[in-house]
Amino acid sequence: FIWPAPSADEADKSSYEHSTWVRSLNGEWLLHWSPEPWLRPGDFYNPEYNRTEWKSIVVPSTLERQGFGTPIYTNSVYPFRTNPPFVMDEPAINYTTYKERNPVGSYCRYFAVPEEWDGKQIILHLAGVSSAAYVWINGHKVGYTQDSRLPAEFNITPHLIKGTNLLMIETYKYCDGSYLEDQDYWRLSGIYRDVFIRAVPQVSIWDIYACPGLDLKNKQGRVVLYYTIANFSDKAAEKMSLSVTIKSPDGKLIGKKQQFKLEDFNAGFGDEVMLPEMHIGNIELWSDEKPNQYTVYIELMKQGRPVQVYKLPVAFRTIEIRGDALFLNGEKFKIRGVNRHEFSPDQGWYVTVEEMVRDIQLMKQANINFVRTAHYPNDPRWYELCNEYGMMVMDEANVESHGLSYHKKILPGDDPVWSKVCVERMKRMVIRDRQQ
């Protein structure tokens, strides 16, 4: 996951956990847990609400592994009564959901925005919440999200005040999206991935990614960049440009810095723009044995000074199918793969970086070269580690409906009412992970 920074030096120092324009909201939060929605504190988001009796919980974590509610393991059966799109119908008496119909976590946390972020848009980033959540800032409702395995972002700028701000998040264990999250795993809930606030310049590159190309015979590489500008205008374009620098795996500059005037491109608000193809020359290939990675720096410049800088990892490799064989970089390649659930024996869905590294080390020791993210998008750091250690990845969208469609052509197979949400989940996964 790529965070922008105010300069190339700061971009070099940035990581998923640490960046000049990113602040973690991980840590101790206040929590009220309710086994059923009608028992939740309905106006808990009011700044004046009395929370003195609330418990404390560490975020990220799963509610069940912190002692709130019951963890449930099920394979191809939904943990609630099946009646799509509803999840609140009364189930059989032997179901956990008979007494814990749809547990709700009411979370509370105070935070301050760094003074040096004045004038920027402030975005709240929820990396993973199960299965749905409402969000309030200082008593103002800012939005709703569902899809447990992909991030949600909210522009909270209009609702912020100087000094201390109040963030409230209300999570639900089940929602209509749970019909597409019927994987064979433990059913858990809560804020189980990282929470950040981040700063974004008013005029900024909102999205950017690189598409590498390769002439395998001559080992010649090329890169095409695609970007989307936010809060842009023709007047702003006259003063702004993009500078692109490419470095080799050993950190050496490749060629000269390339400059592109934004006024030369038709970049309206929300338009995706393609820059001219950049040729790199002789390149080192990426493989599971030699995971060589290049770095592309993109600087958004205003009157010659950097406004925003992205540092993108780029690698070169080819994958082909010839007959019944798979070829990596022109050589026959045998997949030695495993399925991997994102799971910790301690915290369930919350997996630390150290545990991720240990997983990959054990896989490499076992001569594994391919991993399937069974059956949903993983933590962004997992993909970074796979790139670094040389592990090929089959990324999977958070779409599985065993409880209704196992060996049947229903939900979402032949029912068009589910088409949009299925496509949306796959599209969002591609956008998040295409630069990993």
C-alpha cells in the first residue's frame, strides 16, 4: 500500500506503518459490546454521552479474541438464518446467533490532527472492519462501509475541530454483505486491521500505478504510468508538472529525470491519464529465486517545487501458458503452492508483521513458491513481503457464498441483483493491490 509524502527523501523513509502524512490511531480504545443491535447504546456518538462504564480494547484486534462474544467456526453453512438479504431472522435455537443475533461493537477514541497538516484534506482510513460499520466524527455521521477485507476511507475534514477530536465507530458482525463472506473459517468481528488518519494536499495525485512491460528476448524494460488528479483545473495545470525518476534494484539512477507538463494532458477531475511510455533498457528480472525490484518516484511539482511524491515498486517478469505448461520469464515453472488463511493463534484475523514474516520463512524453507490468499484480500504488508521474499500470489476477492451456492447456480451465480456488488468487490481489490 503506497502512501504519498511531501518529498522524495520522505517518500524513501515511508512505510505502511510510518509516513510524514500518516498517523496511526492504533492502541487503546473504549468499547461497549452488545449481543444484539437493540441493546446497543443508540446515541453513543454524542460527544456528551457518558462512557465511564465502558471497557477498554486494543485496536486492531477481534472482539471475540478480546472476550466479547463467541467465535464461530463454520464451513459451508451461514452462522445466521438464511433469508437473503436479511441476517436478523430468528435461527434455530442451537445457533449461537439465537442469543447473539448480530453483535455490535461501539468504539470510541480521541485524537488530534498535527498542526502542520493545516490546509490539507484529512482522510480517515479503516484497513479492515468486519462486517460493516458506521462512522462519526465529533457527533457528525460521516459514512458507512461494508466488505470486511478491503479498506474504507472517509474525508473527515469538514467535521474536525482544533485540539481534541472524537472518533466513534459502530461495527456489526453481520450485514447483507455477509452473504458474500461465507468462507470456511472462523467468524469474527470488530476493527481487526489498522486505523490511520492521513493528510492529502488540496490538489493531489489521488491514484497512481505503474504498468511494466518487457521484451524478454532482449531483456528490455519499459514502464507506463497512469494517474488520477483530484481538485484539478486548467488554471492549476499551467503551473504544475510531473517528474519521474527510476532507480535500479541496487538504488542506482536509471537515465535522467523525466518531466511532463500537466497542461499537455487532458486531466479533468477524476480522469485517468496515461503518461508516455518510458524505456529503461537492460533490466534484471523478478522471479521467486531472484525477486529484483525497481523503484519509480513520481513527484507532483508546482512551480518547480514538490507538492506530493509517490514511491512505487516495479518489477519485470512474464507469465505464459504453452500447451499444458506454465512459463515464468521464458522458463518452465512448476507451482508449489499453498492456501493461506490470514489467521493468528492469538488474535485470529489480526496478524502481526512478525507472524507474516515467519509464515513466509516457513514456506520458503518448505520450497513453496506460490500462495493463494484463500479466500479474500490480505493485509497490504503481506503482498510487500511476498514481493521482497519471492513469493507469487493468487489474489482473491472477498466473494464466497457457500451457504447458498455451493455446487448450485444461485447467489451470486445467476441472480443479477448481486452482480454489481460482486463486481465492485473485485474492482476495489484490483485498485488496492495492483501496485503491490
